[in-house]
Amino acid sequence: MSYGYMGKILKIDLTTGKHETEDTISGDRAKYLGGKGLATRILYDMTKPGLDPYDPAMPLIFSTGPVTGTGVPQSNRFVVTTRSPLTGAIANSTSGGDLATKFKKAGYDILIVTGRAKHPVLIEIREDKVEIKAAKGLWGKGTIETQDGLPKDCGHAVIGPAGENKVRFACIVSGHRVAGRTGIGAVMGSKNLKAVSATGNKKVEIMNESDLREFHKFMVKFLKDHPMTGDILPRLGTANLVQITAGRNIIPTRNFQTGHDEKTLELSGEEMAAHHLERQSGCLACPIRCGREVKYEGKVIKGPEFETIGLMGNNLGVFSLPAVFNLSHLCDDLGVDSISCGNSIGFAAELNQRGLWKNGVEFGDTGRIVALMREIAHREGIGDDIADGTKRMAEKHGGKEFAINAKGLELPAYDPRGCWGQGLEYATTPRGGCHINGSTMYLEATGPVTINPHSIKAKPPLVVMQQNTAAAISSSIFCQFTAYAMIPKQAFSMDPNGALYKAITTALLNSGAVLKMAVKGHMPLQVLWFEKYLSMIFGRKVTMGDFNEYGARAFQMEKLYNCREGFSRKDDTLPERMLRESTFKDVSTSGVPLDEMLDDYYAIRGYDENGVITQKELDRLGIRA
């Protein structure tokens, strides 16, 4: 028995209407754990180089991990993997919501969808009963109305009008949660697939179930006692970062022209909690409850996450929380990624500001932005251009130097000019401008203990370590927010001017050699809860070194996919605004010194000077090319 797995992959061909199953862990697949690691392995094996994201043969892969469905805190998650229509690189995005556990309890670990239906359809999975049903009555509807029209006993993953119209940053929505990035919703729409629904009552087998239940109690108490997961996130949600990023001068403002505005604090988590919060919400099997439900025009709706506040609010010159509530609600209902959408509208506004494209979009014009959201989702008027993202807009209208993306994926709400390690992370992460594949900024600017954000010392190995850990978390699949508790709670009460704080940050900044050994060496200890949970589920010891290796293999599998598709050093970069313009008067360099970090990063990663993964590194991790 494969503990932690249901043992079956469900494969559905929408062209033929047929489905079949195959073993989850066969051949070398066990090396990839699950989630995005295993999904990337499958995508690589199923596709030929150069396959267009909208080709019917392109797989759309929904994957769970070995902790999904076990009741482990923050484990009710799934990953969607394919090739990005926005970037041409690997695409994956993770979501909570109501699908993951119900899909796994239907008896499957992974769903692979290929082909294209002749008419709009939905997939309904009830254990061994798999049906492809007509979705004509749902096509054209928003994600909220779509989910309301689906069976109440199922979990769902749906697209809105943006996915139907192949907006290149369209997302997939599950309950109130979103698999937002890389345009996976557009690939789903290209297949005429409106929704995936699933339910079941099968049990996920755990080897040491009694030990896991006891450890579960400990971890729930641990998370509730931790300052971040037990206080800050439940009380303020991810919007707690608004004040911090503004204070650090790294929240995107008017298309990243500056790092804060005097009105930024009007969008803070404190402001939301004091005047607008109705109640907290959270995912299944999560004790943190970081979600917000807010009052807006007499209704209670989902409140915005920090990234949405940063990109759809501050970055667009919109400094009214109720206005951001509406924009966030529209993003989810229309089915667009708020990060890429906020960047793309902001870029259009600056193009207009500079006279490069007279489109009528202006910063702070909330009414026009609301109307523009619908134009983007339906590809009408200037919305048709904006729906293609900043990279393609720059190719058509100019302004490449301030089109804020990496590999075509728009940057999140942390300006790398105030956290250089995060800049290196943006440039080197396979899917592009992404903060989930590492979150180095937490150790540079937004966490309780931060090292010099304007130093390159230790940053390359630190980024590698962060990326590996994040990839292992996304392969298991845990929520990334669990990692916040890796910082000891004592750090939250330290005096930043005290001797101990300074000693710790100095040591971290000089830990490059140790970090390099750690990311390549095998650590035989069990330090974190991630490897302990996996050990109890599998019935064999999983060490911190094993966990790091799972992450490294998943990350390098993504890199291998990108290399096969022609990506190299030329793509591991940032826009000129990030490299040449400073928002800090007291920093000698003008922007992120990326080239000074890149060679060291490549050496640690096992890439050649062109940023291509070497056979030696593939052999080290046992990756089959």
C-alpha cells in the first residue's frame, strides 16, 4: 500500500469523451513526492518541445499531495500545472478552497485533462462515476454564480469569463480561494472546460495514524501560540503587510514608480479590521483563519489579500478600501489574477501618462478601472490588449523598461529594489515573477528579523534554500503560510536595536558558506513539522535533508522544462526600472545588482554560465531528461 496516496491518476480526454486511470507512483515518479513536483514530471513526459499552451494536446493537471485529505493543518490544497500562455514557461498555481480533499477522497491523486470539447462542458467526479456534462447554461457566468449552480456536496474548480475568453492571466477559482498565477484559467477555457467538481468518501491511508493525530494536536496548539499564525494573520490577515511594506518603501505605487504613498496606510489591515471586517474565514483543516469577510454596500463579501491591495489598490493609485473590496471581488468573479491584472492596468496607465499609448486609463480613476475590468475579461476595446499582459503590451506600445514582469509574469507587491535577494528570486524562479517560490523578502524586509536588504552577501544561497523549501512544501502540499512559523516566536519580541538582534542578523549575513553546504548536503535530522508529518504518513523516516532534496528535484524539474523550451540566462532578468532606477536616496547603487548575484547562484544550482541546467546536476538528483 502507498500510504498518503490513493494510488490512481484520472486521465480525461475531452475530445473523445473517454477516461482512464493509471498508477500514481510508478517508475521514477516516487522521487517527486506529489503536488507540483510530480505534475511537472508528468507534463514534461507528456509533451513535446514547443507545444502551444492552447493546443488540445496540452495537459491541464490538477494534483494533490501526500498530506492532502489527512486532516493535517493547512493541507487542503491542490496545484494546477500546464504551460503558461502568458510566459511560455512552466505554469503552476496552488489553491485552497473546497476541491482538494473532496477530489482526493473520490479516490484520485491527480486529474489530467487533455483535448478540447466541442461545446462548453464540466467534469463531475463521484468516485468511480466520472461524467462529462454540458455546461452551456454556465458559460459566460462569473465564478460565484457558476459555483452556486453546481452540486452542493462537491468541491469545485471553475473559471469565469476571463478564462473563457483566454485572458492570458485568467485564474481558476475554488470556493473563495484562487489558483491565480500564470494564466492556467485560459488553458482551462481553451479546452471549453467550465468546471471540475468532485466528491467522495474514500479514506487516505496513513501508516502511523495515532502518532499523526497526537502530533496534529501539538501542531494546532503550536500554530495558535505563534505570534504570526496565532495572532497577526488571524487578526489582520495578509493585509498586515501593508504597513510593513510601506514603511520599508517596497509596496508598488503607480506602476512601481515609487515604493509607497502618503495614503498607503488607508489600505492597511489595521484599517480593515477596525472599520470593515465582518468575520474571519479559512480553509478546511486550517486553524489560522487568515481570510477576511468584509462589509461592502450592505453585503458581506470576501476581503482582499495583501497582493490584491498592493496591485489593484496602491499600484493603481486607488486608496479607498471599499473601492479595493469591489475590485478584488471583480477579479475573483471574472476570474483574473489580481497581481497580473493590477500590473497590466498600471502599465497601461503609465503608457497613457507618458503619451506612448493614449488609452484614457489614469491612476486613481476607480470608475474607469471597474469598467476596464469587464473589458479585459471579455477582450473588448483596449481590454483586449491589456488581457495579454505587460510583456506583449510593451512589444506593441513600447515602455519595455517599465513593464514590470520577469519572464512575462508580472511581479507581486514587493519591490525588489528594497529586497535584493527577492529580486534574484524573481529573476530565477522558473515560472517568472513569483513570491510564493521562496519569499526571501520575509528575511530581508517583512519579517521580525531581517538582514540587510541592500547587501548581496549570502543572498544567492539563501534564495536557493528558500526556493527548495517552497518547492517541497508545494509538492507535499502544505500551505506556504505554515512556513511563517519557522521563525521562532521569540524573534517577534526582540529589540531591533539590541545587541542580540544585531548579532543574529550579522551572523545570517555572513552565513553564505554554511548555507551553500546545507543546500547540497544531507541533513539527517528531523527539524520541522513538514518532514515529521511525511514520516508518519509514509511509515519511514523523512529527514530535513530528504525534504530539501524533494524540493530541489521539483525546482530543477521545472528548470529542465524551461530549458527544453528555450529559456536561458537572457530570461533570468528584471525590467530596467528594477535594475537602473532607485527609490532609496541613501543607497549607492541605482537598482538591484542582479548580475553580481547571478553567477554565484548558477554555481550553487549546478547551471552553466548561460543558466542551463547541467547533466551533472540532473545526475545528482536522479532526474531523467
